[in-house]
Amino acid sequence: MKNILFPTDFSPNAHNALNFAVEIARKINGNLILFHAYSVQLIDPNMPAEIYLSAYQEEEKSAKESLEELSKKIIGLNKDDTGKSLFTTEAIVTQGLVVDEVLSIVNDYKIDLVVMGTHGSGGITELILGSNTASIIEKSLMPVLAIPQNAVYNGISNIVYAYDDIQSGLPSFHRLLEFAQIYDSEITLLHIIESNSNTVEINKTEFQKIKNAVSYDKIRLELVKEEDILEGINDYVNSHSIDVLAMSIRRRTLLDKIFNRSLTKKMAYHTKIPLLALHV
């Protein structure tokens, strides 16, 4: 892992997420790319071209100045005890739709991890759905670390990987392993077994295969019986010390099951825990 992308809209939520991006960059001695995409809405189609161009130029200038200020703020965090820089930084401003521009940067700059803030203060469904973060999570082939607005960085010692099918989630698990090794984190594979399912032995067998196949000792399995998947994850998160909740993104995975439920039903899943979305 080398290149970290930090898209920002300069909001307090984004500023909080920057703490995570900086600390990860320090840990891996990586390259942190600060990024902002701007656009100017054409309100009046009869607006003179020179006025429209001026508005774009002002937006671009403002974005570059804001990113420059952001770069200055992290200079002091980019030093070890000897004064040597721990990571490199770049600042990029583009014009266009946020999601499209982020995906383009991910591809062009060979990004390994996207770190960005979220705007939801409620449950995990409200926290992600309907936001730019949601679209980037859905479309980016690289891992996305979504930081809730109240999350506090205290290192990443404990990661819970909530999965639906242990076999289909293996590709994303290997990406999770790469992330966990940065911090030498404990990984808990969490599976919620619904009442009408009897998959305990299958999960235990497949988990043992995983342990035998990887040279990483800090992996454990938790099987929890619960009527509702979301409530099962919620209860586990609330009763354990967890730094990151990881899930895989692909058709008919656990994350899909949660997000595809009716939004009319209140989702009681309040969290301050970052979500690491991993594509299979």
C-alpha cells in the first residue's frame, strides 16, 4: 500500500477524516494526495460566457488556496523525531462531478486506499446512502475507508470483518489482510447466523482453511445467532472495542442485504466506527 487519496469538500467532517488519512500515510511512509473537485452550476443559460468563465476561475482559485492551507496544516505531522518527512503529499484540483473525478484519480494515480468523511449522524444506512461516499464505495475497485463525523483516531488495533458468505468474501479478505498488517491489527471474522440457518460447521471449516493459508496469527472467528443481521452487527459493535468495521462490496453480499432493506424501517445502528469497504 503506497498511494492514499483524500477527497475533501473542506467541511468539518472531511477535516476529521484527514486525521485518519494522515496517520495512515505516516504509518506506511506513503504518498497522500489531497483532492478537491469543483463545479459551477449554470443557472441562467443566457449568462455571458465571460461571466461563466470567471466563476469557474474563482472556484478553481479558491479550491487551490484551500488545499494549500490544508497542506500547510499537516506539515508538522509529517516529521519523525529527527525532522525527516514521513510521507509525501500532492494537491490536485479538478473540475467536474465529485464521484466521476474521484474514480478518475483512483485510476490515473494508482490509488491503493481512499479515505473520506461521511455526512450522516444516524445509522450506517443514513451515514452512507445518498452521499458521494456511497457512490464512490459502490463504484471504486479500491478500498474506501469511510470516516463518520464523530470518529476519533486512536490507532487501528481491532478490525471486525462482517461477512455473509465466507467463500465469496475471500478476495476482499486478502485486501483486508494487507490493511491489517500495517497496524498488526487483530482481525475478527464476524458472521451473523439467522435463525433459519445452520451454517456453524461450514463457517468453522472454511475459517480453518483461511488460517492455514495465511501467515497471520491474529485472526479469529465469531459466530453470532441473531434474527436480524443488522441488529446482530449492531450488538456486537456496541459490546466490543472495535476500531474499523470492514465489509465486502459485490452483488448479494452482506452490505447489499443491509442497504437493500426498506428505508422506511428505522435502522438502529448508531456508530462512530469507520467502515472499510472492500470490493471483491
